Amino acid sequence: MVKLTEKMRQICVYQFLQIKRALKLLPAVMAVSVLFGALAAAAAFGGAKLLYQDRAVGRIAVAVVADADDSVGQMALSMLSSMESVESICDFVETTEQEAREGLKEGRYYAALLIPPRMVEGIMDGTNTPVRVLLSGQGSLETLLLRQLTESGAQILDAAQAGIYAADFYCGELGMEQLIPQVEQFLNQVYLDYALNRSGWFRKTAVSALGEMDLLGYYGTTAIALLLFLSGVSCASFSCRESRALEEKLEAEGVGICARLFGKILAVAVLLLAAVLLLAMPVSAGLSGWGMRGLELSGYSVFCAAAAVLVCASVIVFCFETADSLLAGTMLLFVLTGALIFLAGGLLPPAFLPGLLRPFSRWNPASAVRGLLGPLFGYAAGWQAGTAAVCGFLVFFGLGIFSRRRMR
Amino acid sequence: MIEVAQISKAYGRRQVLSQISFHIEEGQCVGIAGANGCGKSTLLAILAGAVRPDGGKVLYHGSPADRGRYRKEMGYVPQGNPLLPELSVKDNLKLWYKGSEKEWKREQDSGIIAVLELGPLLKRDAGRLSGGMKRRLSLACALMNHPRFLILDEPGAALDVVCKEEIRQYLSEYLKQGGTVLLTSHEERELSLCGRLLLMRGGRLTEIPADTQAGELAVMITAETR
């Protein structure tokens, strides 16, 4: 009993001093995290600029060629363009046919609508002179959407017209021609209601490749996980194996491999948790300042973050223990982090990963870390993340002990 | 006091220690000499409990040496300095110290900290100390708990003459007070402290006269190396 107490005391003192030693690296870890964060933000900003070239995404420019003297046609067009659903994605530009065709060729317009004279009257009397829709041949997503939109609109119009003509014919057959305006008005109202406001009949269910998380939560957890793993570089000197003399003396004093390795992992975890908490406060304030949702710093989210950093620390310590040199350890950490984050669906959502790799997206330490960081963004961590975290920690802790025993 | 019986150790296919047996009496200073890489440090690490032998046993007062009493009464100074460089001298000493706060005060005022002149350096990071001071700190780490048996692996290696002499004087004082020492060294001055001298050759130990001169020792070691 006395032996156990003395041994435990020695282990506790060693553990306390390791944590103290690790915390001395806090300024360096924070500085590197800020630097990595700034680089990641710059890369993301640059990527977005490159992809979208400073152009608003989702607006579809449509050229409209209409007879300026056709007041009813102009009114219909104005109604269409002021409809909320259309207004949010389309810009209608009135122009001439020649200008519209040139604009299509140059890519300024995604489509051109050539509205025939007296179009509305044609619909009313059944002659139905069609609207000619010219689409650019680029086959872009916007063009495809517009084609679908116009075809659907035409089908709705066809069905509405068929219904109205059938009612007119039936009234005529029954000798009740005086009722035709009322019937048409009623049916127009019904068709318009169905055509324009059908969304009310359905329950809205948002389906996203990002899972439960929104964009901020998804990339936020990925960014923090990346920062945590790569922060290992700034505490590399600490994570590397102790000097042989120190290892021998600790062993002689009864502080075995498991206690030493666990001590180191715990110290790195405390260091990373301190860095996360210190950085989380200004980041949260910054997000709120930009009108976004701030981070949730509750007891639950801090507990989950502590579990997440423990997993990160086990991976970091494993890399430097196995490589046994700063450079090799850093390289191994970079490669392993990249692979784990990719497999965890941190860069591309898991739905876009090849089928063979998809099982790894749930059961790897990086997905556990991302899942456990979820509560910082207001999402529950879930049992799967907890299980993956425990498994990930045990695997890397075990591998660390194995590599240390092999190298003795 | 210490009985080493049939200790063997191999690293891969290389047999470093073969059936080594010897004993050390209380108050003795035993020196082990030998060529570089002959297994002296491995033997000391086994005696300190840092490395497990493939075979054989170490007994301390008749009991297996992996017991708590042996750990408590043995001080080990490995070849390198077992220090945490980012921490202060005080923290490094506290890592190995097993006494109370009250006793710590006494150590600081008149004990090993004062004797090895580490008092003014307590707040300095161990990594910033000179080689000599680091070695002195390593020695202090081993002596903090007043061990009855000291295992020293080349205590004066890579130190200047002044430091070597200071450490030698301290060991001499320790022996006068009844301490037991087992050390390895290549230094004639250090080995001159030893009442018994063992030569390690081909993984085996041979006792040689304690007054063997450096020249003769060199011939013995060289003969084994060739």
C-alpha cells in the first residue's frame, strides 16, 4: 500500500510538472494558431474570389423583347418580374431582339424571352401565340434551371387553359353563357393559387450534404480540428520523446511507459484546451460582431471540447513518439492530419467521398474531434462522436506505447 | 548489501551482458571500467531498475530490488542529465524529492541544495544552466532523498576540471558518511575513489586490483577491444 502511494505520488508530481511545462508553450501555440487561422481565412477568401470572380451568385440575367405598345403584355411582364420567387433570382432586361441575341452569345444573358404582340389576348382567345425562349448554349446550371422553369410554366399554363376552355364549353352546352366570365374568374383564381402558392401544401424539409450542421458549424468544426491537430507543430519539442537519461530515471522511480505517455498526452491536451478557450472568446465576439451566431461556451461544450483535445493530443504525441525527430514528426503529423480530416469529410462532405472511404468518415479521430466540437456551434455531440473519440484515443495511445516499446 | 546474480541482457542479437554476478557491501565504493559500448551503462540501468534484464536478479538486503525500499534508498544519476529543460531548477528538484515542505527548507538552507551551491539558481530554467551546473543539478536530484546507495554513470563526463574535482570531493564526503557508491568512469581521478575495481570485457565482469594505474587499465581495455 505504501509502495502504491509513493508511486502514485511520484506519478502525480510528474504529471503536474508536465502540465506546467506544457503551459509554458501556450503563447507559442496561440501565436501559431492565430497564424494558421489567418492563413486559412486568406486561402478561403482567395478561393471564393477565384471561384465566383466577385460576381453575385444565383442572379440570372434574362433579356426580354416585348412590344412597348402592348400595354397588357407589359403589365403581365411587370407582374411576373415582381413575383417574389422570380425577383429573387432573375433580372429582366428589356431590350431589342438583336441586342438580346448578341447578349446571349457574349454570355451576358442566360436567356431571351421574345414576347409576341398581343400575347395576353392570344391566351384569352385560345390562339396561344407562343413566347419564344432563346437559351444560351453554354449548358450552365443557371441555363438548365431556367429551361426547367419555363417548361414547367408552359405546362401549368396549358393545363390552366384546358380547364378554362372546358368550363366555357360546358357552360355553352348548358346554355349558361352569362356565367362564363364568373366561371373564368373563379378558375383563374384557383389556378393562380395552385400555381403560385403550392408550397403551403408541403412540409419543408431541408436536406444538406453537411448533415445537421449549417455552413458555419461545418467549416467551423473543420477549421478548429485542423488548428488543433496542426498546433502539435508548435509543441513538437515537448511532444518528442524525453531524453534517454530522463526516461531511465523515471523508469527507475516507477513512472512507467504508460504513465509517461498518458502524462504527456494529458499535458498537451490541457495546453490545447487552454488555447481553444482563450481563442474562443475573441472569435465568438468577432462572429457576433459580423452578425453571425457566436460560439456557445457552456459546461457541456467545454467538456466535449476537452474530450476532443484529448483525442488530438493522442494523435500528436503518437506522431512525435513514433517519428522520434522533430522534422519527421512534423511531416507525419501533417500527412496524418490531412488524411484524417479528408476522411472525416472535413474538406468535402462525406456524401461526396468515394463509397469505399465513406465508412471511415464516421469512425476516425478527426470525425470524433469535429463531432465533439459541434456543441461549440450549438449542435449535440452524439454518442457516435463519443465512441469514436474513446476508440481513437485508445488506438493512438496503444500505438504510442507499442512504438516506444519497440524502440527501447 | 547488494547481490547481483546471473544478469544477462541482449539487444537484438548482440549479447551485451552475460551471466554477470557480483556483490557490493555497505559503505563500499565500486568502480566499473571498460571500453565504450561494452555494457557498463546497461548494467547500471538494470541495477537502477530502469531496464529489465533478460535473466538474473538483483537483491537488496536479500529481497528483490524492485521493491519500494530499494527505490527509496537508491539514488541514480544516468549518463545524460535527467532534466526537464523548460522547468526551473526548483521544479526539477521537486520532481524527485520525496520529503515534506519543512524538510525542503532545511535542504535549501544547509542540505544538498546548499552544499552543491544551487540555492541562487533555484528559479532559473534548467535548460539555461552550464554543463557543469546541469551535472551538479542531476547529482542533487539523486541525492535529495539522502540515498544509502548511489549509482553514478560517468558522473564527471564532459565536465571541466573544476567541476570534476567538486563532484569528486562531494562523493568522497558521501563515502565518509557511510554511503555506498557504484560508478562507471573513464577518469583515473574518479576511479581512485573506489575501493574495488571491476573491468567489463566481452559482456563479463572481472575484478582487478583497485590500485591499477591508468596505463595498465588502458592496456586491459584495448586488449579487449582488439
